[in-house]
Amino acid sequence: MNICFINFNKRWGGVKTWTIDYGSQLVKRGHKVVAVVRPDTPFVQKCIDAGFETHVMRPGMKYNPVTIAKIFSILKSRKVDAAVVNISKDVNIGAVACKLAGVPVYHRVGLPQDYKNTSEEKRLHGFIKGIIVPSQGLKEDISKLPWMRADIISVLFNSKDREKFKPKMPSDKIDITIGVSSQLSVTKGHIYLLDAARMLADDGVKFKLLIAGTGSNEAQLKEYVAIQELNEFVEFCGFQTDVPAFLQSLDVFALPSLEENFPNTLLEAMFTGLPCVAFNAGAVKELTGDACIILDKGDSKGLYDAIRLFAEHLDMRKKYGQAARKRCLDLFDIEKNTEKLEKILSGEVI
């Protein structure tokens, strides 16, 4: 098949990771992958490295006829069989181009709020051949929209390459390294993890907290670290080009997000065999089962308790880490799940 991914999002997020993960597997399986992306983002080089034929352009205004014409030309000249879009600009430009070119288009949706339930979205929904979501919970949520065709929604879990994310062997060292990797935005809840870090420091726990990622809340978080006098405990690591290596440097992974669906960051940590603690947001529980400590949103004390448990008990780190890795191998192996994506892009509903 010839498959086109259209993604004009400025920020790195879960859908970009999903595109690289599944697109790379499609290339390995002999498919031709074309990517249409915005310039000046790390996503461009990631697409090139993954073996995608990468076209860079700025989308411009909604329904931009110039951009639509450019994408139309790519779709026709590359004989694209199916296209995948994500955010609204991808739909009002990419899906329109696909409709004109006669190419089936699939909308990959990551969060319930990706749909605003407007009359415009209702009209554009008619252009969509199928919708791909990462969890059963999200399928149920968006199926409640009055105009949604629930019978075209396929559930395809975010998945990873087991060879890329090798298991981390737990260490019995006294000091532990805690990590989080996500966009630095208010909804990711870093503030609650920093409050837990303050409690750990007050109790004399030997630890380092590594915060990976960039985002709009970075300056505020750094200011909060300074106010809480946590500079010696907390390090901001920036955008990570080698996520597996970052995860190998950790002993515990924490995800205090207030809004999520099926977070790639938590999945990657579980694949690495790290003991994990997370807030119960979106489909986090659907992802983790019993292989992770799950807390109510905003529970800084719970984060403190869980991290201290892992810090003081090597056997608990091993127990949760091994359970996390096993769950991932059973359910979220990308080689197995790419077969499902091939079926979806061929017109089946999974």
C-alpha cells in the first residue's frame, strides 16, 4: 500500500509518536509511507529517519486552496491508497484534498476534546472513511456525539517495538532516579510531582528527578523548583531524541497527568520494565491494568507514598516492573498490532 500521514501540529505529542512508531513498521513491511508535515519541528527529521518520503509545507489558513492543491498533487502522483490525519487543520485541509483526490482518509483521534461538536466538524466528518482511537474508553466517549458514526471507529492500541525498549534491570542502589517525559503543560500535572519531590527531600530520601520535554509551562515549573528550593534534586532535560536511553537512566517513572488518553510515555516506561505510578486520567487504567500504581488526580501525597515505597523496597520495584513489561509484550507489541492497522487502512473496522 501507499500510505500518507498528514500532520501539521506544531508541538510534539502522542500522535506524532504514534505516526513514527506505526509508520516505521509499515515501511519495514514493504509499504510506501509519505509524510506531509510542518517545517521547523523535530518531527521532520524523525520522519526522514523513519524512511518516509517527507514533504514539508506550512498549512496556512483554513481550507487553504494552495496547500490543498499541493497535497492533492502528492496524493495523485504517489498513487496514495489511504491517508491518516489528526488535528483540525489536517482535516480541513488534508481531508479535503483526500476527498478531491478520491483517497480514503482516516482520522486518528487521541483525546475526547479533539472533537468540538461543531457544525463544521459534522460536515467534515462526512469526508472521513474511518476513525482510529487508542482505547475502548475513547471510542465510547466520542460515540456519544449525536452525528458520530460509531460503526466506523476502530480501536488500535498505541504499541512499541520490544527490541527498541529493552528491559531495565532493577538496581539496589540507595539513591533512586525518578523520571517523567511529557509536554511541559499545565494539564500534565508536573506541579504535583514537584510537591511530592519536596516531601521526599524533607524526609531525607536520596533521589534525583529528571523532567524530559518542553512546553508552554516550562518557565513556571522552573520558577516553582526554585521557590521550593529543589534545584539540587530536579533537572530539566529538554526534548529527548533518544527516549529509550533516557528511560534506561531511571529507576521509577511517574506520570501525574490530569488529561490523557493512552499515553505513549507511560507505555514506553512500562515496556522498559520500570515501576510506574500515574494519575487515573483517560484510559491510563485501561493501559496499565494492575501493573502500575494508579492514584486519583492531583494526589501529591499518593505520589510521595508510591515513590518512597519503590525507593525503599527493591522487591516492589521488581514486581511492578516485571508486571509492566509482561503486559506490554502481551498486548502492545507493535509487530502484532501493525497487522491490525493494515486491515483498518484496507477498509476493515477492528
